[in-house]
Amino acid sequence: MKLNTFSSEEQNLSDSTAIENLNEQYLYGINVTGLNIVEGTVAKNQTLATILSPFNVPYQIIDEIAKKSKEVFDVRGIATNRKFTVLTPTDSSKARFFIYEPSPSEYVVFDLDSVDIYKAEKPAEYRTREAGGTINTSLYVDMTNQGIGPDLIDMFADLYGWSVDFQSLQKGDKYKVQFEEKLIDGQVVGITDIKLAYFEHNGEPYHAIPFEQNGEVNFFDQDGNSLKKAFLRDPLKYTRISSRYNLRRFHPVQKRYKAHLGTDYAAPTGTEIRSVGDGTVIEARYTSANGNYVKIKHNGTYTTQYLHMSKIGKGIRAGARIKQGQVIGYVGSTGLATGPHLCFRFWKNGKQEDWLREKIPPSEPILSQNKLAFETKKSEALILLANIPVTGENPKLVAQTQDLIPVGSSD
């Protein structure tokens, strides 16, 4: 065996280099040792030029950076209250780097010396959390009171959309959920997914057990039936339905009784509208009655339509292919509408039907060759669910959940 030997001078040099490396500081992946760090937030009406001018960056460089950055990050998108950082040498007030954070999880680096721009993700941590509670007011209110954010509430409502009618919950209904959070700089920035869930409505249990089949993980109930359907339950994220399908309804604008063949969803102007399923856009335009609307053909059986949009989504035009959950427009009150809402319409075999009463076929259940593996997974899941405590439990309360959002729209 050959041993490496070093002179005392070489050893001292190596130790010195190691100490220097330990003393180096990095920020946004940049060695900031010896640099001044100036942090701030974008003020109202501030631009790249007004931020960098006090740091002696020539206008020519700012202009070049703005033009070159469009493919990475368009500097016209710099927004109020977003964090930025400027790095300057200790012996100069001229900025060397400008770093802008368009979101809590990513940042854009502008190298002002080499006029180079790149975007990067902040390092993230992930943790598993559990929550369980009892319905006393509504799914949204009770989950929010437990510290659960809207992202998870939306995922939970989508997961159980075809199993549970969240507009008619009972006090005393229960929920349990295990989920994964994403953290940046120690702060929760989002929910990556639901790992396991349970809902009890009117004493009937609804399990959501994850299982991989045919290379895809989906959720199944305790009998091995898939919770996934060809369509999402709602074209908006969790929201209150303001007007159900009605063949004889007094029209508030036209002042006459008229069949209402759609389902209305009350929501603020600008709320994202999503396609309930995969399909092809067959119409995306404006009419005086429908306002801005999009119509999608999903297959030979089903077609859906989305009315009164404030605007149609970018790239949404006749012939465009659409994926389930894709944003196709935004809630508005264009056309014959008295307030912001979405009128959603649904056709089956060319006939308009009541979307809320339609029985959408589920995806493939657990295959016979996978049943043994699923039973093992189910047993593990049931143990985990049993160990999640339920807060605020009061099984004697059975009153109907009250409506919480006022209705002020119609089409």
C-alpha cells in the first residue's frame, strides 16, 4: 500500500484552504463572501430600472438585461411586495448581482457583469402531516379553523367530489387526512399531495386508499372501487353551488319563466375555471347571451360548456386539445348575467342534462390479480387512519349545514 506524505508547509497550506472554504458564505448559490448584501421588497410602481439605478447600473446594461431576460423571466412581471436582493462589492457601490423572487419557491438571478440570467428553485423540505376533525359549520370553515389551507381543502373536495355532496353535509360528519407539505425556508408554500383520507357522512364511511395499478397511483374505496372518474365534479375549485338545474325558473334579467339547463357556481370575478375532463375545444367566443364562453367535446357521448367568463384563457381556441383540470378561462359576468358566476352546461348524447344528477362511470377498479396486494395496503391504511385523532367530535349534532356564501348572480 502506498501512503501519501506531505511536508509541514504543504499541510499548513491545505489546512488554511479548508478553513477559508468553511468561512465562505453562499446565497442563492452565489459565493457572497466579501460582498455587501442589500435586501428589499418591490414598492408600488417600481421597475427594474428604478430598483437598479441607485446602485450605479448603467441604463444600457439595464436595457440589455430586460431584453435578454424575456425567455427566462419578463422583467415587466416584477410585482409589488416581492423580495429582491442586490449584491455589491465592498469597494464599489455598483451592483454585481440582482436577485428577484417571483414566488416563495423560486428566484431569478441577473448577473450584471456578464449580462447572464437564470432561474432556479430554492431547496425544499417535505413533511407528512395528519389532521382529523368534525363538521360543525362547513368543510371549508372547519378545516380552515384547524389550520388547513385552501390547497388541501380543494384537493380533498376533488378527491371525494363524486362520493360526497359537500353542499349537504351534516353536523357530526368526520374527516381524516394524511398529506405532504412542501416547505421553503421553514415556511409552508404548498401541499404536494394527499397520502390517505377518510370521510364519514351520515354515519357512512368513505375511505380513500392509494394503490398503484397499471403504473398509475389512484385512490380506491374499501371495496376496491376507484374514486377517480372521467370528469372532475366541479369546474371551479371548492365553491358553493348557487343555482341548481331547473326546468322552470324566473329569469332575473329577461323577467320571464325560462328553463335553466345549467348549474351556477357563485365565485369572485377572475376565479380560474377548469375543464372537467380531457377533450377538444369546439367553440371559444362571445355572444350577447352567453358572454365569453368555451364549449368542449370530451368524446362521442359528453360535451360541456362554460359561460359568462370575464376572459377566455390563453391559447383556448377551437381545435385546441384540453386536459382535465386545465384552466380555460376566468369567472365573470359577461352576457346575460346579474353578477359574477359560472354557468356550467352539460350534454349527454346531444341532450342537455342535469350535471349534478349524472352518474359518471368510475375508472377501472382493483384488478383481480392485484386484490391480495390491495388488501395488504388497505390493512396498513386502516391502521394509520384509526390512529388519526378527530378534533371537535360531537356525534349528537345532526343539524343541516348552513349556507355561508350569499348568492348574487344568475344567468
